[in-house]
Amino acid sequence: MPQLPLQTLSRQAFAPFGEVIMLEGARHYPINQGTTERFHALAMADTQTQDGKTILSVFRAQPRALPLAIEVMECHPLGSQAFVPLTSDKDDEYLVVVAPPGEFAADQMQAFICKGLQGVNYARGVWHHPLIALHKQSDFIVMDRIGEGFNCDEIALDGSWTVG
Ligand SMILES: NC(=O)N[C@@H](O)C(=O)O
Ligand code: NI
């Protein structure tokens, strides 16, 4: 059973798959007469294909047991999809499993452990496992596309690859 190594999430390591949404290293400046700090443009929604629109939703995810057998991967060919944990606990964590866009190749999957204050924005077409919350029920803000066209390609795997 090949196990995916867990990488620490960083902008550089995740760059082939999209953006990391985190305050560290972000451009920021004071607004509202100095009462608020704006951490600017942490991610860009890519939802305009076929006249799509950007929406925000909340996903309330139940924790997954590890090790997790990877039995499905999906991609959204018409838009990006961002997940931002609704937590203030920097020790909260969740997993993402991704693979490059285009023809899916299991041996190109990568897994990242994401700390509570880090979000991810999957670029359009990037293969990913459906949300993998850990340890407890977890809420995420999700920014993705609504509109015409089929926007969720799935591929079934035999569960031989595991993570965590
Ligand atoms: N199906 C759905 O809206 N969620 C998935 O796209 C996911 O990445 O969790
Ligand atoms: Ni998705």
C-alpha cells in the first residue's frame, strides 16, 4: 500500500496547485484610520469561465480517520476552489491531497498537512481529494464557482494509495 508522505504546506511547495491563504508573508497595510490591518489579495477567484460567478459557502466537515485510503480524486475544470478554516486555533489541522491538472496520474499525487490558520485555493483543474478534516468537526469558508456547465470531474481509485 503506497503511502503519500505528508509535506508541510508552504506557498512554494503548493505553487503548482494553487495558492496558500495565510497571513505570514502577505502584503498588509493599515486601513480604517489605523484600527484595522488589511492582509491584501491572499487569493484570486477564477470563476469567470462560461460566465460563472464567485460564491462563498460554509462546509461543516466531519473528521476523517487516518490512515485514509484515497478512493476518489476530483477536479473543477471551470473554476478555482478555496478552503479557509473557520478557526482561531493555530494547532487545528487538516489534510489536502492534490495532483497536477490535466490527465490524472496517481504517482503525481502530493499530500500536505495544513495548519489551522492556513487556507488553500485550488487552481482551476487541479486534482484534489474532497475536504479532509481531522480530529473534530470543522467549518471552512469555501470560495468557488456557480454557473453553467459541469464543474466536477471525478476519478475513482482503488484505495491502494493511503495518506496520514
Ligand atoms: N463537492 C464539493 O462541493 N466539495 C468538493 O469540491 C471538495 O473539494 O470538497
Ligand atoms: Ni473540490
